[in-house]
Amino acid sequence: ETGVTQTPRHLVMGMTNKKSLKCEQHLGHNAMYWYKQSAKKPLELMFVYNFKEQTENNSVPSRFSPECPNSSHLFLHLHTLQPEDSALYLCASSQALSLNTEAFFGQGTRLTVV
Amino acid sequence: AQTVTQSQPEMSVQEAETVTLSCTYDTSESDYYLFWYKQPPSRQMILVIRQEAYKQQNATENRFSVNFQKAAKSFSLKISDSQLGDAAMYFCAYRSAGTTGTASKLTFGTGTRLQVTL
């Protein structure tokens, strides 16, 4: 059982579709993150939320729209994606109130844009 | 900006043997954390071991240990008595020390795929 749950596990969408990825953490953390993992590239940090406030947008195109309604939930809304957006999207959470902290990850959503 | 480099795309080790995965990083900061994460086929990133830069002693977690060379900016992972279940992608990651209340952003390397053979 993972403390960070992502749904769906797999998603295939057309370039004109609108879909959302969901992340939920049960660890009492107050910071949440979206990372993009593409083949043969380092994980790329996309967005950071700290106490529900977005604190970082790492130059992510506007076709990716995050939402953090509370400290336990994080969404990534997708619209008019491109085939190069196909990747594994990983959600993570951590406890921002502690210096000695680690990030816990979900199992990711494998996104394929056709 | 910090960078993390893993120069070994793939490594192979026989069961029960020892293997060392390399990681170097670049930073101008003096206080930071280093991590090794494991990503098995299930895709979930699992923390293997953590090292605080201010600690001189190398971290150890059961069969996993690190060789942290701060001056050389090197952070290698040694896996002893390798098991079939150790087969996975291994990622080295860097995090600034930050301050209490701030989020923790990780900078990752490109990963090393470890195969464990019988």
C-alpha cells in the first residue's frame, strides 16, 4: 500500500481531448509535486505546491494546468497535448515543516498522446 | 543550478555479489541532502538511502551503503549481497537544505539500470 496514490495508472488521449490526472496522499504532508519522466532524461520537476499554494512552475506549457484544492489532493489538468508530452507523470509529497525530509512518490500515470 | 550526473546507463551484477553505482553532482551550496531512489517495474520511486552533507559518516541501510566524498562531489551507492529483487532503475538525487516550511525540490540524474543475474 502506497501513501501516495495516482489515478489513472494508464491514459491514452487524443490531442484534442481534455483529461485530468489525480494524486492523493495519506501521509499528512503539506508539500506536493508533479514530475515528468521521459525516456533517457532526468525526472523534470513541473510544479510545486506548498500548503496548497503553488510555489514553483518550472516553465511548463499552459496546456498543463495544476490544481491543489487541499494539502492531500493534487490534480494535473491536460488539454490539447502534443505527442511529445507522452511520458510517465509522477506525483510526490513531503513534509515541508521538517528539514530532514524525504519525498514519497506515487506509481505514476503512463500518458500516451496520440 | 544544481546538476546530477550518473555516467553508467546500465550495470550488471551476479546474485550475492557487490556492485557500485556512481553519481556526481555539481553545486555551490555547502548544505544539502543526497538520495538514492530505486524504481522497480512497478514504477514507484522508493527511497533507498539518504545522506546529509554536513555528516562525514557514510550512510548505511542494511545491504546498501554510500561513499560520500564531499570535496569531490561524489556520491556512490554500494549494494552488497545483491538479490534478484534489487533489479531496478536507480536514481541519484540532490536537494538543497532549504529552510523549515519550504518545499523540497529534487534534482535527479538520468538513472542507472541494474540487472541482477543468477
